[in-house]
Amino acid sequence: MSDYDEYLRKWRLILGQDAQGAEGGPELPARAAGMDAVLEALYNSDERKGGLGPSSPNVNRWLGDIRKYFPTDTVQLLQRDALERLGIQEMLLEPELLETIQPDVHLVGTLLTLKNVLPERSRETARLVVRRVVEEIEKQLRQPLLQAISGRKRQQVRNRRPRHSDIDWHQTIRVNLKHYQPDHRTVLPVQLRGQHRSRTGLKHVILLIDQSGSMATSVVYAGVLSCVLASLPSVRTHVVAFDTSVVDLTARLPDPLDLLFALQLGGGTDIGRALRYAEQLNVAPRDTVLILLSDLFEGGSIPNMMQSVRRLQHSGLTFLPLLALNDQGAPAYDQQVAALLTELGLKPFAATPKAFPELLAKALYGHA
């Protein structure tokens, strides 16, 4: 590529797609094309359908994408411009305007991503917005989660597949009287009944949360649900957030607002590092459920990541690769990594927040 071509490409990026002209222009390489797309979405979105908007899921992905292409100082500049162009700053500075809108989970994801560049006098209002949405989510999901887990736990305590020493013979004889054999003067124990006994062993949930920008709405739901789990005496909960580093946020439980504002949405992704940290927490595999909430776009070594997956799987824990936790349907995810997990017998899946409680309860207490 000549110096002249490079010169044209730089000016093409500066001037935007409107400078392409009828005859076309210099072809942009993949990285430059990505930079062009995120700049167009911000600065020319008024003229294009599907541009950035305060309640658009595209905003959260865009906030993650800009970190791929620009250094930190440029990212902060773009975020500040996004605040103004999305109208978020004005909304947070005008309580009357705030009262006229209905904040949603997408807006919360955006605010959490932008929290470090919000003006000082806007931050308290942002917390009020996040609190309002979080309280509504918790109101909707707390009872379904508690009911699902307590119901599955009771079914397990009934123990319909008991070991010989755990058989309740009075109950077993009673339910099998219809199988009485007169010729042999005996009852066939077709259905076994176990002793009703409480289980003192704690269940352990390890939740690994991908902080990349595209996961913002899933992160909000996961944060709220993990705080509900932390309130259960029968479940020990660990919450670990990761991008290219790993941060254990368990100490922030069970306050969802405190937990969510401790997240740093929008960074890169190193799933393997998060899984290696989870291995250190895996002290009782048979009673442990590991939830990897990620779209699986691994920025680190995929072979190293898969080695950690195998070690965790062979330990005996229950591994749930959760691609998304939202109401938007099928997410964008790395199909290559998903296929590798499938080959190991795992089933990467997406779930709505309403469906998740029953899925988790089954993972914790089985299908009894």
C-alpha cells in the first residue's frame, strides 16, 4: 500500500462514509472498517435507521466495540460524546424529564458502562435510575427463584432413589401394597421411598460474569439474581466478574446496587483466566454449579480455556455455559467455541430471566 493510499484512507476515516462518493473510495482493511462503523454509529446515527438510542441494545455493544479500536483517552472522549448525543446527560440533570420516561434494563446497562465519565452531579441520579430498575427486576424474579429452589430441594429430600441404608420400609410397603404377591406372601418393592432427612451440605454456585459491553443487559439480570441467591442459607454464592482481568465481587453481596456499580463493563475478554480462578473456588465439586455467563468471544488462548473447562468438568461439578440472560432471543456468540463445548457434552444455551430459576434449581438439586 502506497503512502498516498494510506493518506486517502486516513481522510476517509476522518470524513466518514459520506465522503465515499459515487465512484467509491479506498477500501478499508477490517480493523479500519470496524473503527469506521463505530464512528458512523455515533456521529451519523441521526440520519440512519437503527442508530444509537438510549434504550437500544446496540448501545451496549457499541460501548464495548470502541474499546477494541481506540486507546483509553479516545474511548473516554467517545463516551462523553455519546452521553451528549444520546441525551442521557440531559435526562439525568432534569428530574422532571426523568419522571416522564420509563427506565429499562438497557438504559441501566448503558449507565453502568458510562458511570466513570458521568458528571459528578449526574451520578446520584444515575444511581436512582439503576435502583428503580433493579428493584423492579428483583420484585419480578425473587419469588420464582426462591420457589424453584425450595421446591427442587424438597423433592430431593423425599429421596425416591435411596441407598439401602436410607430406605423407609414403612412408606415403601405402603405405596407397594398393590404389588402384593399372595403365593409368596410378600410385597414387591417396585417403588422405593427414602428417609425424610434434611441435608446439611451447602450447595455452591459460582457465577462467572463476562463484562464485555455486549453482555450489559445479561449482567444486570445476573447481578440481581446472584444477590437473591446470596440471601439463601442453603446456597453459597460466589460472583466473579472478568474481562482481561478477574475480580471477585462476592463481598458486594447481597446488595445488587453495590454489586452492579462495582462492575467495569466494556473491556476485553479472557475466559480462560476466569475459569482458572473458578478452579480455586471448586472445593466441593459434587455440590457445585458453575455458570459461565459469556458470549464466548475469547480474547485469550482458546486451547488453554478448553483445558480449564475439561479440568472443571472432570472434577464432577455441573457446568452451565450461559450465552445470554435476557429477553432478546438468540444472542451473537462465538460458534467455534460453542461447538468445542458441545463436543465435551456441554450445551451452551441462552435463557430468559423468567426461565432461569427453574434451570438453576434443576442444576442444583437434579430432576427428582
